[in-house]
Amino acid sequence: MTLTLTRIRGPGFALTAVTAAFSAMLLSANLATPLYAVWAKQFGFSTALLALIFAVYALVLIPALLLFGQLSDRLGRRPVIGIGLWFVPETAERQPGGLRIRRPHVPREIRGAFIRVGLTGAAVWAVAGLFLSVMPSYAGQLVLHSRNLALLALVAALILVMSCATQLALRRGAPPAQAQAAGLALLAAGLLALVLAAPAQSAALLIVGAILAGAGHGAAVLAAQDDLTRLAPGGQRAEVSAAFYVCVYLGVAVPAIGIGVLAVATTLFTAVTTFAAVTGALALTVAAWHLRDRGQPPAMEDREKSLVPGHAAS
């Protein structure tokens, strides 16, 4: 039986190919998480150095995002994404300008909403970064008193497992503002449980904290990306998305380094508590901002449609 090009380029193949590409990228980025505690013991790494090692990935990725985000808007998605995805349907038209690089920017008319969504992404991924970098040491030293790598990795991974489950539960969509606000509130509650777990010596509180933070992460990040897609103009969608991920990876890298430095200067518990207080306050503030502005004007995509004959403004 001969497979036609149309069959190969069908939506099922496209979804599988893109999912495989994202899975490989995320797996390679987070594979070392359970090894941080081992490196700390074998090589004498401080918490600050471990946090810096974790942050290097994000710091190197940021300039790549700013470069390749706008290139995929100009040249198309498939040419930028390397040979295995060549048969995935293209979603962007080539734009004039070719390989000329311009200063990355977010359109002025969506900047206020972009800042709100960007802060959401930064907050939720900062907490995910905490679990993937510092959590094995925090759980092993202060709560579980265990060097079992499988157990420590399980605690660190629980936030991502819960995030995945929450995103699947909400995949049919939820009001973006309310979903982001709810997710950020759950995130703050998870951080509180995480801090209380150490003095209480409670594995249950540790697990509850991971579950709450994971559910908050899943709800907020899914809604933030949905919001971003509706906000961004079609010709700059990848460029705006790249700016969003710059916020995300700054949220991952900067707090991780800060926690490491503070842990060396004080204690690991003090560092995690300070992070939880600052990030929790930010999360609740941005949640209130989402609820206040949930009746904002139509997203960029809707405003563009309203200018096209046949599309009446609602």
C-alpha cells in the first residue's frame, strides 16, 4: 500500500511528530534532576553551584529564543524546526526580509496583557524550576532524611505529573483569566505547604505541596499559552511566543541562582522560605490582576477579524 503525501501530512502525523519533538527536548532538559544531590556529594558542589548548573540551560536558551522565534515567523515553522518535521503542515507564510534579524519586540497594543501573561509564566515555571533543581536536596536533607534517588526524583517529578494531569483535565478550555488566577492561587498554597513540611517533618505536607503546585502550574501555564495565542498577531506569533518563553526561562534561572546563593549565605530552609514568600506574593498579586482585567478588550486575533468584511464585532 502506497502512502500519499496528503496522508503523511495529515493531522495525526503532525501531532505525533510535534509531540515527539517537544518530548525529546523536555526529556533532555530535565534528565539530570535526580543527579543533583549525587553531584553535590561526590564533587563537593555547593547549593549555589548546583543552581547555577541548572540555570545555564535557561540562560543559553534565551538568546536562541529571541533569534529563532522571529525566524520561524519569517521563514515558516518547518524550515526552522531541523528534517523530521518536514512533512508537518506549515502554519506561517514567508514574510519579506528573509534572514535579516530585527530587534525583538511585543506589539504596543498587547504589551499590558503580555506582561500579565509573562509574569504568570515566570511564576509557575520558577516553582517548577525549584522542584527540578533544589527540591531533591531540600526533601532529602530537611524532610525525608533519605538519599534514595528514586524517591527524591519522584517528589521532584510529582509537580510535572500533576501539571500534566491538570492540563488534560482542562484541555477543552477554561476562561483564561479565571484559570490563570486559580492556578496562581494553588501555586501559592503549594509553596506554603512546602515550607511547612520541613519544620513539621511531614512527608504528607511535602506531597500535598507538590500536588497543589503542580495543579496550579498546569492550570496557569495552559491558560497563559491560550491567552498568548489569542493575543499575538498571526505574523508575529512565534516572536511573541519567544518573548513569553524568555520570561519563563528568566523565571527559572534567576530564582534558582538566587536560592543557591542565599542557601550558601544562610541555610537551605531560609532560602526556600524566602523564595516561597516572594513568589507566593507575586502569584497572588498577578492572580488579582487577572481577575480585575478579565473583561479586557478583545484579543488581537479578534480585533483583526473585526476589521475583515463579514466579521461583525460582538
